[in-house]
Amino acid sequence: MARRRPKPDSEGGPTLRSVRAAVIEVECMLCDRRDRLERKALVAQFGVHASFARLRRRFAVGCELMCHPDGDKCGTRFPCLGQAANQE
Ligand SMILES: [Zn+2]
């Protein structure tokens, strides 16, 4: 039985590695949530190859819109990534 070796992160898109800012902001306009996260702490917890798609889901936990019956309606995003990277 061939077990697939788990990739560091299969999400694609930007990872922690692509951001150099010491502090990474995360916000959800819809929920009126805003947080400042230390990049160092995130790297320690998730690894430098963790994608923002994955981090986004982590930080959207507790967002009611994330678990919407119609799917993910949460507006959690990372302003540091710019508009384009947050579209996915
Ligand atoms: Zn939200």
C-alpha cells in the first residue's frame, strides 16, 4: 500500500515564506475582526511552508460565516498579500 508522503503544504499560493513582514495582519471585514500575528510565531507553529490558505482557515475558526450552509462566506484575508492573492 503506497502511502503518499504528505507534502509540506499542497494548497499552493503564497506561503509564510513569501512574506517578510515581522507582523502579519489578518482581518475579516464581515465579522469586524482584526488581528496582528507575529510571523515568527506563525512559522514556529505552522512552518515556513504553510500556505496562507491554510492559515486563513485557522484564523477564520469561530467565524460564523466560515461555516455557512452555502459554504465559506467568511471575509478573512491578509492585507499584506494584496488584493490578488486574497482572491483564491
Ligand atoms: Zn469572518
